Amino acid sequence: MSAKGDKIEKIIARLQQRISEGQYYEAQQQTRVVAARYTKASNWSAAIDILYNVAQSLLKAGQGGSGGDLCVLLVDTYKQAELKPDSASKGKLLACLRLFGPGEPTRKKYIGEMISWSSKFGEYPAGDPELHHVAGSIYAEEHEAYDAERHLVLGTKDSAEVLARMEYEWFKDDEAHTAASYAGRAIIPYLLTANLRAANASYRIFTSALIQDKQGQLGTQDVSANSADIRIFPSIPLLNFLGLLLLAVQRGGADLYRQLMTKYAANLKEVESWQESLDMIAEMYFGITKPRQSNPLMDIMNGFFGGGAPASGGAKRPALRSPAASMPAAEGLD
């Protein structure tokens, strides 16, 4: 180890000693001062090492506020250094993220800063998919459905399964006829972000779980086209509609889409909040344009990802019309 590296290790050890002695605030403030000195000298690696190690120690000690503050400062240092998202830089951020306790207020800010950094210095305008996937998966584990959705829709090829299973678990305590409302919360946003593979995977996973739980109580029909295996549920018309919509998108025929909308017009009145989304899908995949007065994709995504998470101890029907934070358009997703 070089003399400079040895010096950094000693600084970190001294700060960690403060933490072990219960001097959390002192450790946090001293870390900020020392990191600022190295940042001013553009010694990015030293500043990052100090912030990363001490932040982890504070989080492990249950000091979410102090640790989270240093995590946010770590991302800010990434930005100043113009560091690009790679396995090493993302690995540090995700290691810290996994140490936050559920409900820690600084975590949401940290996740936002992390996504913002990856959006600015990475190749994905909506933020790095891996960061979205891990953040969304953590929220899903904690049953924070709305926060999970925002991230998993912009995640990796593994995100569709996490999202679909979360939606299904959310649905299970609700009535059977509401199944499409929950399945649609994954399928429709994936279609809006041009991620047809994930939309198909979400439908397949959700319906497979439904069939398994019902043990043959639901009469189904299988329809296939290219990569899609669509199960049709005559007793749940809107779920039937979503399956046929996926087939129509793959075939790309405007007439087929219009026939589908006509056939299910009465059922779609039950989910008026889908209408703007379907208008956008009609334009994206079938070239059917409808005049609009607002920013369409923003409004649609906001409508789908709105409201508060379900109360613990039971699911409730998704509040699709509630307002939510702005969702960026995704590019380059799976």
C-alpha cells in the first residue's frame, strides 16, 4: 500500500473508531470536513473512499440520518468527479442502499440523487436500469408498491418478474374481478416504455400465478403469437383484454386494435383511468393519433403510479388516478 493509501486508511479507521464509541454526529461532521478537503484538491478517489466507508459504518450502526447524509454527499462527489456508472461506482452506491433501514427518510432522497447521477453521466436518460431494479426490489420487499412500480418499470430484464409477483401479491386479498387492475399496473406501463418483452413476461407471470391459485376453477384458452403466450380468461374480461392487446401490439394492425376496443368498450368503462394510456399505445404501436391538450406520457405514467401504498394487513384496489412524482421517459430498456 502506498503512503497516500495508508494515510486514507488511517483516517477511515479513526472515523470508524468515533462511531464505535457512539460519537455519531462527530464522526459525520469530521467526515464531511475531511472529504471536502480531498474534493477541493480533486482527489476524488480519496474523498469517495472516506465517504463510502464511513457512511457504511454509520448505517450499520443504525444511524440512518447521518449515514444517509454522507451517502448523498458521496453521490455529489461522483457528480463533481463526472464519474460514469460502471460496476465499481454502482456497486458502492448499491452496497450503501442495502444498509438503509425501512422507512428511513434520507433513503428516498439518496435514491433520487443516485438515479439523477446515472441519468446525467450514463447512457440511460431515465436512469441506470440496475439502480432502478435494486431500488424497486427493495421497495417491493417492503410492500411499498407505488415506489416499487416507479423503479421496476425502468429496471432490468429481471424487473418484470419482481413487479408482476408484487402486483399479484397485492391483488390476492382483493376480489377476483379486480385482477386486471393489478396486472395492468405492470403491463400497460411496460408497453408505454416500449418494453414489450417485459409486458409479455408480466402477463405470463401474473396469469400463471392466478391459474395456480385457482386450481382449475377458471376456464382458460391459450393463444400464441411470436414470443407471447397469452391466456384468455372469459370470466375476467379486462384480463382477457390485456392479453389480446399484447397480441395486437405484436401484429401491429390498426384494424385489429379498433376491433379489440369496440369488443371491450363496455368493460373498459370500468377502468376509465386506462383511456389515456390506451390512446398513447394506439399512437405508439398502431399509428392512431388522437388530439391531446397536455404532455401525454408524463400524465399517463403519473396516473398509473399514484397514491399511497396499501395499508398493511390487506390489499386494496389501486388508486390509478392519484397524482405522483414525474416519471421520465425510458430509452434503451430491455
